Amino acid sequence: LTVLNAGRRYLKVEDLSGKVFVTSGLGGMSGAQAKAAVIAGCVGVIAEVDEAALLKRYKQGWLMEISNNLDHCIARLRDARKNKIALSLGYHGNVVDLWERLVYELDTTGELLVDLGSDQTSCHNPFSGGYYPVQLSFEEAKQLLSTSPGKFRTLVQESLRRQVAAINRLADKGMFFWDYGNAFLLEAQRAGADVEKRGANKTEFRYPSYVQHIMG
């Protein structure tokens, strides 16, 4: 319902075939995102750093395909988008790399390959394993978290700033991003990312919340 309503409200369409939804997280509640994309009829690309979580969703049938190669992900996205095929594709990697690759595609080809975007990393708990920084592999990040939590925190905040910078670039071209109630925008703001709403108070963000703006 969230994905469908985001399409209705922000894309002004009832039919999401050929539309692309990019997000992250395939763990607990976030694991439903892949299934939601297919039910809604769109192309869902969901990033997940933890291979165990990714494989679990794939074996359960919630993900149709998985890949650890961004070139392959972009090629599959393009094909499914062009042919209006409902697809859930799990990318084993960091969502920041995925967002930055979509910016690269925009800059080099002029194509905006994503219509809807969100995030379901556990940003209510970003410094204890809820969010993994793009600068390190999953295993490296886990090691750093145990040996140097302060350094881990710094890298997480830098990663959040990079993620928001990429999202902002795509949103400026017409992608619609929303907050999934996981404190992503709040932690991005605390990290110094550009998420504040212009001309509004400090508690308002430039992107909507799914609770008030989409489900409500």
C-alpha cells in the first residue's frame, strides 16, 4: 500500500508497471519491500549488505533475483523498466554505491532510472549495526564496530552524507523519495546532510514521511 500510494500521490499514476523503486534493507520488516514491489507491479531494486539476510529472502521466494554486480543490476533494471516487467532484484552491496551509480548513469546518459526511493536500514540504531558505512565491506565494518566504535560512527555519518547527496541529486530530477519511519532523515540531519526543508523549521524535512504523507 505504501508503494502504491507513493505512486498515486507523487507520480500521479495507478499503474506502476515500468516504474522503478530503489531502497535498502531485507532484514525483518524491511524484507517485505521486495514482495511489495512485485505486488505493485514495479521494478524493485533492494540493497542489502548482509548476505545471510539476502539469501534468506531469496530462498523464501520474496526476491526473484540476486546479484552482487552493479553493472548487472543496472542492465536488469533497464530491461525490466523498458519491458514493464515486475521484478524484485536484491543487490548484495551497500545502497550508497547503488544510489551513486544511479547518479553516474544520470550524468553520463541523461537517464533518470529511478522513480521512487526510500530506505529501511535500521537507522534508529545506526552506530550499533543498524547501518553499515559504504567505505568498508560488511566484515570490515563489523570488525571496526567492535574495535573502534568512534571511528565506525564517523564513517557512518560520512556515509549518510554521501547517501543523501546522491538522493538529492536524483530527486532534483524528478525521483520521489520518502522516509519509511526508520529515523533515516533524522540521523542524516544529525550527520550534517542536506535534508532540511527550505524555509521551514528545523524539525521539517525536505522528504515526506510515509505515515503522514502517504498512508495518511
